Amino acid sequence: MASSPAHPARAAIRMTLPSNIELIAVLSGVSCVAGLVLTVLAVVGTRRPGRPAGPAGRWLRTLWSGVGPSRRERRRYRLLLFFAGLAGALAFLLTGLPVVGLLVAVAVPGTPWLFTVGRAEKRAIARIEAVGEWTRRLKDVSSTGQGLQQAIIGTVATAPEEIDEEVRLLAARLQAGWLGRPALLAFAEDIADPVCDQVVAALLLHLTDRGERLGDVLAAISAGAAAEVATRREVEAKRTQPRFAVRFLTAMTLLVLAYGLVNPTYMEPYRTPVGQLVMVGLGAAFVALLVWVRAMSQPPRPARFLAAPDPEEMIA
């Protein structure tokens, strides 16, 4: 009889043991994610200035910073990664299945990436149009007799919104003492489009021979940019159907995943180790299918012909 009070205590310990194990597992998962983040920072952040990154370094930089052109978009992407980790941990606590937590963590940043298919191409078209408009303004300013550097600085106030940051950075580099050639090559690298490469190539030729037909060349490039915009908008309109397929498949995936989270009976076959392996295979195959369909709906990236600037020639 004296040992009977100990039985409820042992039962209480046994009841709380699974929750403690789940908490330890979540903390371990968070520690693993933190370790991966620190690894990415170590690889990306310790690269020597001016030394080109390898394929692995570029992939890790893209994974950590995203592909957003502005600092605000990159900060938003990193915040999304943080919420992805939290959502994955919460899904694991609700279902007790680590693979479900992994799939939810992948779905949080992957869903906007799939739903916004085509946004990057629309933004690229808008930037080409902005480059053409800035080229026309540069032609008008340079026709007043100003030097090329002063003409570029004079276009800062009227630069189109889509490339305003890049034009301001170009003017700031010139005012900070950068040589004209590396500053213009860095500007082309920031825009990363063949149309901008044409503009920069014309400006580089003007720096070397000081020809008087710069305005005519810039006018021709501006007209070519307008034709390029019209062509790419026509191609963009024909890609509506495959992009709708991407959004439809993404929505169906989210519905299936949400149904599994709220229906324990549906997830019961996946609670065994073999079931977890099957879930990993199915999830990886479906994600690969979505990525493949998205890639089919994207146009090929146009090839550029200008190289990146040499870091040793930037400052006069």
C-alpha cells in the first residue's frame, strides 16, 4: 500500500515523456537549421572581395539572399525563411512526422516562388523599357555639350523608377573616383541585360575615340529597345497557359498537404519509417515536377556579351 502513491507519479512521467521527446526533437531541428545558416554565412560571407564565387558559393548566396534586386526584397526573403523554419517546426509538433515538417518548411518560401511565375520576366521587360527611356534622356543631355560623366550624373534626377537605384549607384561611383570603364561595366552587371550591354558598349567606345555620333547611336539603341520590349511582351502573352498549370498544381499540392495536417487518419500509413521514406520520395518527385513545369513556362535567359569589371581598375 505504501508504494501506491508512486504509481500516479510514474504514470505522469510516462505521459509527459513523449512531449519532452518532441520538444528535444524540435530543438535539435532548430539547431540543425541554425548550423546550416551559419555554414551558408561562412561560405558566402568569407569570400575575398573581387574574387569570383564558384558554383557552390553562388548557389548558397542565392539560397540565403534570394534573387531580389533590392535590399528590401532580400530582407523580406530572409524573413520568409525564418517563418518557414517556424512553420516546419509547428507542423512537426502537430503531426509528429518530421517529413511533414520538412515539406511545410519547403512550401512556405516555395509557394510564392511558384505562384509568382512570370513576375521576373515582366520585371525584366519593364527594366528594358526603362533602359531605353534612360538612353533617350542620356542622348538629350549629352547633346547639350556636357561630358559623358556629367551627362550621366545629370540623368539621376529623371531616371526611370525601375533602374533608379542602378543609375544613382553609377553616378555615385563616378563621383567617388571610379574610372569610366569599370563604372560602366559594373552598371551593366547590375542591370544584367543584353540591351543595357549595348548601351554600355556604345558609351565605352565613346570613352576611347570621343566620337561625335554618340547621340545617333544611343537613339538607334533606344529604338531597338522599344522593339525588343514589344517582342518580349508578345512572347510573354503566349506563356499564360503553362503558367496557369503551375499555379493550379501548386494550389492542389497545398490542399493535399493541408488535408493531411488536419486528418490524422489520412497520415496514419506514413507514421512508420517506410512510410516516411515513401513520403520523402513522393514529395521530392512532386516538387521536382512543379519546378520542371515552372522552368518550361520561363523564357531562356538572354546571353550577355560584356564581362564583369576588373576590381584592380576601379579607382583612378
